[in-house]
Amino acid sequence: MAKPIVYGPSLSTYTRTVRLVLEEKGVDYELKPVNIMAGEAQGAEHTRRHPFGKVPAFEHDGFSLYETIAISRYIDRVFSGPSLQPSDAKQAARMDQIIAVIDSYAYGSIIRQLVWQRLVVPMQGGQGDETIVQASMSMVQLCLSEFERLKGSNPFLAGQDISLADCFLAPIFAYLVLAPDAEGLLASTPGLRQWWEAMSQRPSMQKTPPQFG
Ligand SMILES: N[C@@H](CCC(=O)N[C@@H](CS)C(=O)NCC(=O)O)C(=O)O
């Protein structure tokens, strides 16, 4: 089988999700960077792969795919290695629910608002907009308290084993914990703090750090 190709920069959380899935499955792959900060995702070459101008895009055996959930499920189905989707219906539904919360609410508030203003704007020499940060807070808090509640006493978000849900949330957490607000935000979510301690030590996470510049 040909080596899969992931198109996207290492700093993108959704690109890292796909890489985590590949790493957790033990699949060798090629990463082809797309400079999203320079607008390459909306350029002619990349929009042939992803008409909506986002990353990641994916190719395998002449099969092209975009949208992280579709790519992740495909990888989990096609390649051997530990299954990243619970066979138990309730745990599978929990995994799907957490991914939907990430796509619908957490990515927007944590990455596009909080992390962007706290980390990305200052990295580019600007000053983050406190109004946007404050506007994000109630949604960020709700997302974190829901992740804590849905995880319950399980070691992973959807049960006893790592699943796609963990691969979706970990790249977002990697940025969240760098924000000065993180300590306060995570003060009432001990289960998530424990989860992050274990998750951030996994070889898949260690092998996929975001690279800037
Ligand atoms: N629904 C898409 C979302 C992908 C997404 O938002 N990717 C971000 C990076 S993490 C992106 O492409 N940003 C570049 C841009 O919007 O120009 C998916 O699940 O793959």
C-alpha cells in the first residue's frame, strides 16, 4: 500500500489530529506543509485538494479526502493497528459527541478566539484583543466543563482506550495550556488535567510538535 500524504502545516491542530491518528496506528506517512499563515490554503494548488481552503487534505492510493473526521475514520478503517473507535455503541456515541463539540464550539472559542489573541497575535508582533478573549470565556469554560463531565472517571475521553476524540482534543490542549488563562480555566477540571498529563507524554504527541517559522 502506498504511503499516505497529509497536506497541512505542523502548527495546525486539525492537521495534527490526522498525524496523531496515523502515529497511534503506526502508519508511515508523508507530511507536505501548506503555509496557512501566508494564505496558501486558499491558493489554486491547495483548493484543488480542499475547495474550502482549509487544512488538512489527505491522499492515499489515488484517493483524495478532506475533513478531519472523514480522514481519521478512513485511516482507522483501512490500516491495521489498534482501533481508535470504540466497538461499544455508547462509548462510540460519546466519542462522536465530543468530536462534534470540538468542531462546533471548542475549536472556535479556544483556538480562533482565545489562543489566537493570547498567542498568535503577540507572536506576530501585535497585541491581542482583550475584548475577544473575554467574549470567548464563557464558551471555553462550558466546553472544558463538558469535556470533564463526559470523560467522567475514564482515563480517556470516551472510555478505557484512546480514541479519535483524544486525537481531536489533544492538539487544541497543546495550545490552550500555553495561554496565561489556562491555569485558572483548568482549576476546576482535575480529570482533564490528568488526561492532558498522560496524553502529552504519548509518543504520538512527542513526535508531532508544532513548528513555527
Ligand atoms: N472542518 C475542517 C476544519 C479545518 C480547519 O479549520 N483547519 C484550519 C487549521 S487547524 C485551517 O485550515 N485554517 C486556515 C484558514 O482558515 O485559512 C476539518 O475538520 O478538517
